Amino acid sequence: MRLDRDGFARAGAEVFAYLNQAHPFREGNGRTSKVFMKHVAERSRFTLDFSRVSPEVWNQANMLSGPDLGRYEPVPDSLVPIFRVIAQPRATGPSNPSTDMGRSTVRASYPQVTAEETRRSSAAIQQQRPSRRPGRGQGSQGVER
């Protein structure tokens, strides 16, 4: 089935709302969910450009997609317009892991775009972490003992 932009936005919003509701990780839910959605989009006619929406709008839509009081099901309606904006037509058509770059559907492999995104996110996190202080396993000059 080929989804148009509106259908893709609706389906993407629903998948993301359920994933966001599950919050499978203690840290990095947002980053991990975005990478997952980019990976899912690799099989579609669209790419996801999260830079097309501000963090404030993204976070507000995520919050509003949570389930109503006493319910389990998320309400993806607030995410649909966001996914409509971030879904951009793919220049080359959907990716096919069984034929692209010798990838096998049997083994786990990630699209280059997604792997690069993961590396960038990891590098940004490393830059934000405080440097090690001398003391634990290091000499007074900060050199390993």
C-alpha cells in the first residue's frame, strides 16, 4: 500500500504516539524514538526532517499525544500536523534492505542516514558530559595510574 503525505503523517503520528507512550528507555527516549522513526521511514516514499519543527512545538505535541485520564491509548491527533510538516518526499524512492548495498533482511542493518544520526547524537552527548576529575584511578595530573 502506498501512502500519500496525509496517510503517512497519520500513520507516523500513530506509531510515534504509541512508541512515546511506551517510553522504553530511562534516558534518550526522544533521540531513540526519532532514530527509530527515521529507520521506519526508510521503507516509505518520505524522509523525516525533524529540524522543520521547533523543539517547543515538538514537545508540546508529544505531551498532548498522551492518553486521556484513565485510558491507555495515546491520542496522536496533535502529532499528525507535525508529521505532515516533517515528512519530505524522498528523491530516490523507498529503500529496500534486501537489495540496497548488499544488505540482508536476515541480519540487523541500519540505513546510512540513521547510523550517521546515531553517531552525531552520541558525539553531542559526549561533549555535554563533564570531564573526569583527578582522584578515581587517576594521578594528581589527571594521568591514569
